[in-house]
Amino acid sequence: LETKVVEAINGVKIPQLGFGVYKITKEEEFAKAISEAIRIGYRHFDTAKIYGNEEALGREIRNSQIPREQFFITSKVWNTDHGYEATKKAFEQTAKKLNIDYLDMYLIHFASPNYIESWKAMEELYLEGKIKVIGVANFEIQHLEELIKHSKIPPMINQIETHPEFPQNGLHTYLNNHQILHEAWGPLGQGNKTLLNHPELKKIANQYHKTVAQVILRWHLERGVIIIPKSSNPKRIQENSQIFDFELTGDDMEKIDQLNTGKRYSINPTGYIVNP
Ligand code: NAD
């Protein structure tokens, strides 16, 4: 699989295309999807404690017999594990479940209370070499400002809902200006039909003999955004990886920018306390 890498501020290389494992719940389906993704060449996987599949992901990585260093593994601190001690403990549990001794990336899942104390634990784990890239998810500008004000090491990445209907233009510019990477969750708008059947996107897709999903993923790449599309369908897993052999023009990008409706799936991060 051909993929580009983007560099975090500390020089760590992150494959720009990864694979999200949220809601692939059935054990058999999970093993099939992940082993297929690894076979195709995906090496970057995004999980979280709350997804309940860290152990299963660790198992597939080991079963692949590919050296661990060739993978880029992300997990996240859940809302109920905020605070210095709790975050340290959560990290140890996550590492144990994944059966690895370092994480490539560890993110604070939501800006729920006490994230400043959690960040202190993340900074220490980073300095000990147990996490290569530390960051956050679902943070808005005010949370980032608050975190930066109270930290020694600023967050290196923010994973946020991003797709053509909700491109996060304001936050995108803020992140660029602060050398914080932008990672998209829900890069395909969680597969919603309005987006995936959009006539404007279909027109662009036809020009390149690509699918609408591939055009959307390419739009993210052109913006410098890291993507982690999820699928458990082998055909789509492959399809989502074939996005490095074409480019969108400035004109295509502008057309896609017009699809911004402000429609988002996530609720306000500060209001998002325990259950996903
Ligand atoms: P997504 O945008 O990746 O959409 C996934 C859905 O799109 C699939 O279930 C399928 O229905 C459809 N799909 C996938 N490939 C397709 C294709 N080629 N053609 C047509 N339809 C296709 O949404 P997501 O799963 O919510 O997000 C991706 C990953 O982001 C998750 O798996 C998870 O790892 C992460 N995530 C993080 C947060 C967070 O709060 N940090 C929240 C949600 C998701």
C-alpha cells in the first residue's frame, strides 16, 4: 500500500492513511477486517479504551508476524480515567491489552473535566519514551488554549470530526497556525448516503474513474489531514486505500468546499461526559 506520511512537530512520522476500528464489534468480523487491512498494507490503526477492542487489535498485530515497529498504534484516554494517577493507570492497562510496551500515539478522547491533570501524566509518559506522539481529540479552540497555557509540551495532534459537510475550517486554520496536526474522524461522514451519493461528488469521481468515497478521502489528503476511515467490508477496505494515484485540482477542491452544511454528528465535546 502506498501511503504518505506526515510529520508531527517532534519529527515522528505518521502514515496519513490509517484504519479506524470503532464499532467493529463482533469478534469474528473484527479479526477478518483487521487481518485483511494488514494484508492490504494498512499499518496505522486507531482504537480507544471505550471501543473495547484493544485486546483484539493487539492479537491481530501479533498474528500478522510483522514487526511491531512497523505499526503505528493509537489509543485514547476515556472520560472516566481523567486525572494524573488515573491516566497513568489507564495507559498501563491499554498497553497491556494491546500487548505492546509503547504506544505510537495516545490521545485524550474528550475535553471533559481534569484533562489538564491527565495531560501531566501524558507528558511524563512521552518523556519516558512510552508514547511517541501525544495529543487530544474533540478539542475546540478554547480547550486547546487552556491546555497550552497549563502545559510544558503542547498537544501535537487533534482528532476531530471532519468531512465535506463539516470541514472544520476555523479549527483547521488554528491547528495549522499552531503546528498541531489535524486528524479526521468520521472522514466519510460516517457513511451517510446524502454525502456518498452527492451529485457534485459523483461528477468529480467519474472524471477520475474513482468512487465518491475515494474522492472524499483524497480531499482530506490534499488538505494535509490524517484520515482513519472504517470499514469491515474487504472491497471497501481496499477501495479506501487506493487514493494515492490521483490528485484533485484547485477547482475540484473548491467544489467540495461548497458542500459545507455545518451538519455534524458529534455533540459539544464539553457536554460529552461518559457514554459515546
Ligand atoms: P467513517 O466516516 O470512517 O465512516 C465509516 C462508515 O462509512 C462505514 O461504517 C461504512 O458504512 C461507510 N464506508 C466506509 N468505506 C466506504 C466506502 N468505500 N464506500 C461507501 N461507504 C463506506 O466514520 P467512523 O467510523 O465514525 O470514523 C472512523 C474512525 O474514527 C472510527 O473507526 C474511530 O477509530 C474514529 N472515531 C473517533 C471518534 C472520537 O471521538 N475521537 C469518534 C468517532 C470515530
